[in-house]
Amino acid sequence: MSTQALAMPGAELPRLLFVTSEGESTQILELLRRAGLEVAAERVSTPEELKAALEKSWDLALCGELPGLGFREVAPLLREKAPEQPFLVLASRWDEAQMHVAMEELGASSYLELDRLSLVVPVVRRELKRIIERRQHQEAEAEQRRSRWLLEQVVDNLPFVLFAKDAKERRFRVINKTLADSFQLSKEELIGKRDHDYMPAEIADTFVAIDTEIIETKRMKTFEEVALKGTEERIFATRKLPLLDEAGEVRYVLGITDDVTDRKRAEENLRKSQAELQQANKLLAENLEELKKSRAVSARTLASYQQRALQMEIIRQQNEDLDRLATELAIAKRNEEERAREAESSARLKSEFLANFSHEIRTPLNGIIGYCDLLAREEGSRLTAHGRRDLNVVKKNAQTLLALINDILDLSKIEAGRAEVVVERVDMQEMAEDCTSTVKEYLKGKDVELTVNIDERVQYVRTDALKLRQVLLNLLSNAAKFTESGEIALSARVEGNEAVFTVEDTGVGIPADQLPFIFEKFRQVDGSSTRKVGGTGLGLAIVRELSKVLGGSVEVQSILGRGTTFTVRLAGVLEGDTMGQARELDKPVAVQDVGATLAPMVKGGTILVVDDDLLVQQLVAGQLGPAGFQVVTASDGLEALKKAREIRPQAIVLDIYLPRLDGWSVLSTLKSEPDLARIPVIIISVEEQRARGFSLGACEYLVKPIEPDHLVDVVRRSINTPTGAGEVLVVDDDSSTRELVSRSLRRAGFSTTEAHNGEDAILKARVSPPTLVVLDLMMPNLDGFEVLRRMRAEKLNVPVVVLTGKTLTNEEQSVLRDGFAGFVQKGGHALEDVIGQAKGVLLKNSAQRAGRLPRILYVEDNAQNRDIVRRYLGGLFEVLEAEDGEHGVERASRDSPDLILMDLSLPRIDGWEATRRLRQLPAAASIPVIAVTAHAGREYQDKATAAGCTAYMTKPLDRDQLLDMIRKHLGSSHG
């Protein structure tokens, strides 16, 4: 046995064990020395030397092919002594079967050939680095355990009872040992219990009522109670105070209870002593009076006075002791109140830190991404190819940093219980296409096919769209990282009452021993510094937490080298299911109602941008200005209200964090003033609080940094500008012309559909009347003139812009004018002219519709059903609502709706009686009434017809059928 060392003064050298020949060990040590890697090494050549060496501590073993000491014999001995110790196998020649045995069965770290011995240096360096990192990780975990132990010891050794309950279920979440000892129970037995679980019902009811009062008033409450401690009755003083989150909502109730029996007794003794002193003074006065009356008893009176004087001195000393005790109690009380304030301040500072962190990081990122877009749009032609590439690199890195910050903030928000759920109707096909289009960027340069399969039964679900999108996008992005070739498949299906979403890939897979840990925070399958794929290890942790927030779970299956499948199950999200505890909030859907009070805007209208950051003001102005909007800015809440009252903008873009008056207060004030309430407000903020924004009346909620095109689109839709109004039907037999016109119109902001000939155009116009038709005249079978004639004959009063290559005669121009159409010659600037005429026609229609949308009165006692119909009809009709039959009759006579949707099962008076009363009113006798009910029998339909209903529909309502029925009975002018 021999020992060699490379000197490295001042530090402990890594220890290497060689089970090799002397020549091999000498050669390896020389390679290490040349690489500057200093180690302490020992070589063994017999089983006895190996057993003796294994009694020591080693960092790395290198196994050669000594007789009787091959890696097959050495590996079991190493694993027996040090299961986690890495070892390398040195083979004289390459043998793939031997390599699989060494690496997969025996757990060798590497398999090297002797003729490639130069590779041993990087391998040894890598393994030693892993050992150092593992030791550092173990030390960090030990330090964390010591910190948790210290905090627990501090809380448990407080001389008074301390506990905290959650505000929702009133269960103990934190208690100290003092409380557990007072009930002769362990802390584990009390954690998660309610008051009724361990106390008499009457006492528990009192505590629950006090907790409820604190949660509702958000104020501290102090009270006293008498309880037995052993066999003695003791007096306990309790202070309970609410712990609020950053939104001002009570999340926990903190309680502090102290035994004040001794203080109370001291106070009682003091009161008695004072009473005795008063009595003594009274007796003294009587004795003095007697002294005047009788000198004979003066000696006894004097003696009595001296005796009472002595008693007074004793009482005075007692009073001083009591005063000192009262002072000490007051100081102790102040100290306890100060500790409570410090705890409350700590929670507030944490919330403020998260808000400030989010604001301070996302605000400069907003500037970086925004100015990259502006430079690319405005200076793109002037930039060199390298300049454009560098600009894209800056934007991509900023977006990567933003994604990391979002992950950290999302996880902290979820762990703090502040993740809100906004339930809405989600189109899964649209969401899947959105997610896959994003992930395709990660797959550039890879031979990977991305497929989507959405079952028609799960085409629409009702859940939080943003959170579900984040779950799917995280899973798809994770699959894209670890898949170099093959396929990534996203599918959605129904199993029982659950919607099941699956992301399957053919990537590298996950080792079986890592599967239980992949959803832990900061955990990665390959966490070494030499890993091929980056990331923080937060993505899958967020997927798990968001799945729980949405009421579901996530599972994983994987085969190493063959791929991984993630499965997310969400219960209660299928259409028609009960929503559970989530609040259902949605954006106001009838944004066109806002346009009714606004004059037609040739260039998009005036937008008020409210933000205290000049950079954000410049970015938003740079994004909205080129889109044709006039931008006015304000830097604080008070200035925003002043300018809103002065200029009456068509829309307001509002930040939440503002000086003088914050964004929530501005929004509340705007919605409380009748003259300003109808102005659409678009919230931009670094913090996602959609539910609060929509509940206060915002029409959109955007989280910074915002995409420029998305901001422009939201503003256009919010103020009802022409580019957001309806659909354009493009009719041309030439596919290239259709594609060119459609792409140009879509780039200008219009929604388009195409028809390849006249018959197809007539059919599509009948099924879904467009807002505008772009029509070619020269088509086979049915030319453009015949299409116009048939549209007029069928009373399809749709504006038409003719796109033609022929020179029109006066007669043909007359036909076109009679067919309410404009025309544009093909060639030159034809497409710009088409877009210009389309904007002009839609602007004119928008101004005409601004007078008043058709009014629909929906009489329904179920709030959820009213919400669904309101969202179905939003933007197309003005929806009025009534909660019972009597209210419905009163609203119909007062507001004169154009059509009434009448539920038949109503409180107070039912739908049949309400319809009969309407038919007796002259003002409502001719209004169409459509019965909407869950009763499907023929007798109910006959009864509804007899009562005066115009039509009959059964629940659940289909949106398209409902719109067809309404349009049929409103007439073509409203359709």
C-alpha cells in the first residue's frame, strides 16, 4: 500500500482511492498535477489493502482491472461502506455490455478507456465539484433546520398563551407549548382543531362569535374570562386582533391570553385597603370630635390616634407597593402590545416588499420590451441586420427575465393564499392554439412535431383562463426543453365529471427515483452546473399549486429515454357543472353601449393615459399614437379625475399605483359619477387583481409589460372604433387575391371570412350576415352583379365594396349605387382603398348604431342564468333584467323593450301570469315574448302560447339558437 499527495498548503486536499496498477495511478496523478488539480491519493492492490482503506473517508474511487479487484468486486464493497460515494471505472478497451453493467447496475459515475485516459481530468474535476456542492447543500439544510428550531423555541417559551386561527375555517394554525400544556395535550393534537373540538359548546360559541366580530370589523378586541386551572379558578385576559393581507382582507385571527388573576387580586386588595383607609379617617374625625367634648378621654384618644397613624403608614406602604405593581403591569402590557404591532408590521412589510419588488422590476422591463418594439417598428428599415438581431436578443432576454420574476411572484402569491380565481368561459381550441404557437418558438431547429387533440365534449370549459393557460404553457415549454426529436402532443378529454388535459412528449424522460420530487420548488432532474437545459425549477411547482387553486391535481408518468406524460385533472369545470366556491366575475361584455354616448371618431378618439412613470406614458403614447389615437396624460389620481371631467375621453388607460390618489380610488370615483361612469377603463398594472378590477367596473385588465398590438386592440374594442365592429366577407374566385385582401384587412384590425364564388357568398351571408362585403364582379356562374341582386331580393342590407379589374359603364355604376356599394379598381393602391372604404362604411354604421341597441328584457330569478344570457347577448343588444314576474311587468311597461325573454317558473307571479298581464297593457301588447324554461312538455308549450308567448325555448340555452330566435322575432332591421 502506497500513499502519494500533491501539496496544496492551507486547505484539506480531496482524497482519491486507486484500485489500479501502479503505472495507471502514477499516470493519472501526473495528469492531475499538470491540470493543477491537487489531491491526496492512496493505491491498493489486494483485497486486504482495500478493506483497510475503506475504513477511512474517501471522496472518489477509481477502479481498474486488477486480478480479483475488478469493478464488479470493488463496487459492492464501496456501496456497503459509502452508498453515495462516486467511483470511476477504467477499462483497457471499450466494451458496451461492461459499460451498461458499470453505469446502470453498479452505479458508476463514468466509464473510461485507458487509451483515452486524458479524459480523467475533467471527469475527476466534475465529480469533486458535485461532492462540494452536495456538502454545501447539506450544510444549508442543517442551517435551515436550526433556524426553524430557534423560532419554535422562542414561540413555545413565551410566558403567555399565543395562537392563530385561519379566518375561513377558524382552525388553529399556530399554537405555542404554553397553550398545549394548559389543556394537557400536545401541539400536534391541537393544530387544525376548532373551538368546538375541545371546549364546551357554549364557550366555543362565544369564541366563534368574537372571532366573527373581529373579522367583520377588522379591529382588535379585548375580553376577560374565568376558567379552572387545576382546581383553582383563574382570571384570563385575552386580546384578539385580525391579520390582514395586502388587499385588506382578514386572513388570520391572532390571540394572546395571559393569566391576570394575581393582578386582579392585587387591585381588589388595593380597593379594600383604600376603603379601610377611608373608614379609618372617618373614625379619626369622630375621635377628634370626642376629644373636644371630653378632656377626660384625651389620653385614650391620643393613643388611638397614634395607633391609627401607624395603620395609615402601613397602608401607605401597601399603596406604594400596589402602585409599583400596577406600573410593572402597565409596562408589561405595553411590551406585549409593541410585540403585536411588530408582528403586524412584519406582515405588512412583506406584502409591501412583494408589491414594490414587482413594481420596481416590471417597470424597467416594461420600458425595455416596449422600446424594443417601438425601435423595431419605427426604425426597423434603418437598422442593420446585426442591429435587428441584437434588438431581438435584448427583447428575448428581457422576456426571459420577466418570466422568471413572474414565476417567483406567482409562487409567493399562491403560498400566501392570495391567488384569486376569475371564472370565465374558455375556448379550449383557441387556448391550445395560443399555447402551441408560443411553444413553437422553443422548437425552432428541432425535429419535433407539435400536435393538438381537443375532444368536442371539452371544447368549452368554465375556469380561470389565465391560470389554465399558464399550467398548459409551463408543461408544453418543459416538454420542448427536454425533447430533441419526435413529438409533443397536447390533448383534452372528459373522464366522468372531470376535464383531463394531457401533455405527452418523446423526450429524455425522468429517472424513477426523481419522479416523487419534480414538483418541489427549485428541484431539477439535472441540477448540476453542467446541465444542458436551463431553468429555476419553479415551473412544475407552479403547475402543481395552480392545479390545486383551480380545484384539480397533476400527475406524471415517465420512462427514462422514452418520454414523459403530465396529466392535469380539473373537476367541476365542464359546462353545466357547479362552480363550487369560486366567484364568477367577468368583464363587461357590452362595450358597444359605451360608444352610444360618443361622437364618431375619425382617428380613433382621445385616450387619457394615467401613470406616474414618464417612461410608461411615452411608451403607451408611442403605441397608441400610430394607431390613430390622440393621447392625453396624467401623473396622479387627482389630476386624472380633473382631466377626465374636462376632456371626457373616449377611454382611460389607468395604472393602479399612483401618488395622491391610487388607481382603485380613481376607478371607484369614475364609476360613481353618472357623466363619467360609461367611459371604458383599461387597467394596466404590475400586479394581477382582475377580479377586483372587474368588480369596480373596469372593461379590461392588462398586466405590465404589455404587448403594443394587444394594447391597441383593447383600446379599439373598448371605444367601439370601426376596426372592431363585425366581420368582413371577402368574395373572389382567385385564391391569391382573396388571401391578399384578407391578410391586408386582418392586419388593419378587421375579422374576415372568405367565399370562393357567388353561391358560396350568398350561403355564408344567409347563415351569418357580415358587417361588410368585399366583392369581385368577374366570377364564373354567378357574377358580382347577380350576387348584389340576390342580396337585395333577400333583404340582406349589407354594405358592399366592389373590387374589380374592369372599367364600369354608367349602367353598371348605377346598379352598384342602387346596391348600396362602393367600388375600387384593381391595381395600384387598390388594397389601401379597400381598407379605407371598409373603415368609412363601418364608421358610418357604428355612428348609426350608437343611437341605441335593441333592448332585450330577461325575466329570470336565477342570477347565474341571467349572467349567462347577459354575456351571450353583450355587445349585440342592451340587456335589461328582472328577478321576478311582478318586477318584469313593471320594467316592461316602464322601459319599453324590443323583446322579452320570460322564464315561466318565477317567484311572486309566474311567467304565464306575467305574460297575460303584459298582453293587457297597451304599451306592451305587441312586444314579442319568448318563453325560456326547463319545462319541455307539450302541455307547457300550449299553456305558454295560450298565455300570449310568441315562441318557446327550453333550457339549457344554446347561444346561436338564442340569437337566431331573437333576430327572427326582432325583424331584419335589428338583425
